[in-house]
Amino acid sequence: MSTPAPKYSFGFEELQSKDHRLWKSILAEFVGNFILNFFAIGACTQPEDGTFKAFSFGFSIFMAITIVGHLSGGHINPAVTIAMALAGRISLIRMVMYIVAQCMGSAAGTCVLKQLLDEAYHNGLGHTSLAENITELQGMGIEFVLGLLLVLTVFGACDPGKPDNRFIAPFSIGMAVTLGHLGTIRYTGTGMNPARAFGTAFATDRWESHWVYWAGPILGGIVACMIYSQFFEKPMPTPKPIEASDKYRIHAYEREMKKLEIGRDFS
């Protein structure tokens, strides 16, 4: 049993190759983040408790991955994208363009919602901010654990050694997002996703402690990538060696095929 070594690439060939579907994938990440911020932030504008908002974020991620996951992998989060690049699963160019698309999609989703709703309903537009008596360092620690949880879930759900997981991957990842919000929404607003935090900061023009919502999840995602790759990833099965009897049958088949070819040449 063995795990293939990561393959790193700048990905310049993807810019022109139709086989890689880079541009469709970038559009998919934009749409996925638009869906997340439009509907989940829409839930934040309503005077409901944290449980209602937590499930709104989880279901939004579930829907977004279900819709676009087959194109881009359904990252919908810069922390996930950076972890995937670190694991050698996507190229550097794809990583950068995904993050740009994710931030633009989140900002677009929040801004469209802002324009569609009267200002009386905005209720802060789901802006992530630290609670009273929560320092920036504490907030980063909370966001670090959130990024760790999410990326561990993503890698576990998408482990190539566990192919059956692909059927429940969107739901598993959505539930990880829900769990993160249930546990921490009171303290940091549960950023968990730098692009989601960027979208609301852009729409409200409030940037205080914004670095916390980038540094925490991304560092947590990087650590999760290393932990899962080194300790949790299920090894790929080693190809079964060909038995001596199988080798004999293969050689006998090849000899018979050569005889038939020679026979055709003389006919």
C-alpha cells in the first residue's frame, strides 16, 4: 500500500488547454461563492438565532458544491484552495485564479443582496467581527481551528482511497460548516472562509480585524493538509503482481495472435 507523491505545477499549460476546463472552473468558483454569500448572508439579515444561520451556511455550501463541484472541485473557499495546492492537487495558476474568483463571487453575492433589500433589513449584512472581550489573537485561534476542521473534512470526503465518499462529500462538507457556525458564531461570526468574510467587508466597507479571517482559516487549512496527508490519508492499493500462471496464459495468447497474423500474410 502506498500514497502517490504530490505533483506540483505552475499550470501555464492550463491557460490554453481545453482539456483542463480552467475557465469553466473559475466561473464555477465565482458562482459557488455567489450562492454562498447571497443565501447565507440573507439568513444573517433576519432576526433569527445562531442555529438558523448555522444551517443556512451549511445548506448553502451543500448546494454550491452540488451545483459546481464537478467542474472546479467545489472549493468555495481560499483556505481549501491553498491546501489543495499544497497537496499538489491543483496548479499554482489555478490556485490564484480560484481565489480571485471566490472573492469576486462573494462580493457580488453580498452586493446584489444589499441592493435588493431595503437598508432597514440589512442588519449588518452578516459582517464578521470579533465579540466583546475576544482579542485578535483569540479570534485567529478560533478561526484556525475552524479552518482545520473544514480542510480535514474536505480531505477526508475527497480521499481518492475512499471512492464511496464522493456520494456524501457535499453533505459532509456542508455539515462541517454548520458545526463550525454552531460552535463559534457568537465569538468571531464564524468566518471560516476568507472569501465569505471579504464579501461582507467589501459590501459594508468595514475592515477592522479583517486579517484574522484570512490568517486563521488558511493556517488551519495548511496544518490540516499536512496532518491528513501524513497520518490520515488512506493508502492506494498496490497493483497485484502477475502470477506465473497468468504470465504463461498471456504469452500463449500472444503466440497464437502472432500465428494468426502470419497466416493472414500468406493468404
